Amino acid sequence: MAFMCGICGIADFTRPIEDADRVVRAMNQTLHHRGPDDEGYLLRPFAALAMRRLSIIDIPGGAQPMSTPDGAAHIVYNGEVYNFRELRAALETAGAPFRSNSDTESVLRVMHAHGAEGLHKLNGMFAFAIWDQGRRRLWLVRDRVGVKPLFYAISPAGLTFG
């Protein structure tokens, strides 16, 4: 059996999600085989994100969901960005402090700093979701080739993904 991290979540852009904790925990339990090392949850009024982790890079510091220092954006992530060290160095040169050595934090910080243009900077295979609570915006992204699976269902109010 091949292991890799797994992500899932729900977002409702019109109203707070009822019973979000129960729903996203049940979703995440179905991903247990994807990442046996750790699990994490983000529960906000309009979004709930979860992940299962296979710890490879920065085992103690790469716990997810991971947030920006100001708590404005949160990520669940599966994959590998091959140029994350270069991206991190550029952000550090610009004054961004980092709290981990994880590629997850580099992806989050690039996307938070550059928005959609940040996607052009990422070289790798990945699927991730970034929730911005203040803007009530969800970035749901996968690599250009689709190496990492990402499925979603759109509803009138939002979406569900895994």
C-alpha cells in the first residue's frame, strides 16, 4: 500500500457550517490509510479543513493545518515542492520570518504573499487548500499535471473536497 498525505474539507460561503466538526472528522477518518503519522483540523465558521500526514520533511515542525503568523490564512497540503528552499530564501530576504523547515510553510507563505501569481513559482507535485477567513476565500489547487489527486463537489453554497 502506498502512503501519502491526504486532505479534505468543506466550505460554505453563505452561512456557518452546521455540525462541521463531526462532518470533517468523518471525512478525515476515511483518509487514515493515506497518512498514519498525524492528523489535524481547522474549524472556522465558514470552512472546515482536515488532513492526514505522512511525515517526511520537518517531522516536528510540519504539523498541519499550518497558519500564517497573523492567523489570516491556513493550509492543508499534500505533496512536495522541489524548489521550496529557494522560495523560502527569497521570502526571508524580503523579511518574512519562518517558524518551520517545512515545504508546507513555504507554499502557504508564497501564496499569501503573491496570490494567484504564486502558483507560477511552485515547482513540484501537490494538492492543497488554503482558507482565508477574512476574505472568506478558499484556494483549492493541484499541480499542473495532476500527479496528486484532488476531487471536489460544488454545491449552491460552497464545496466539498478531498
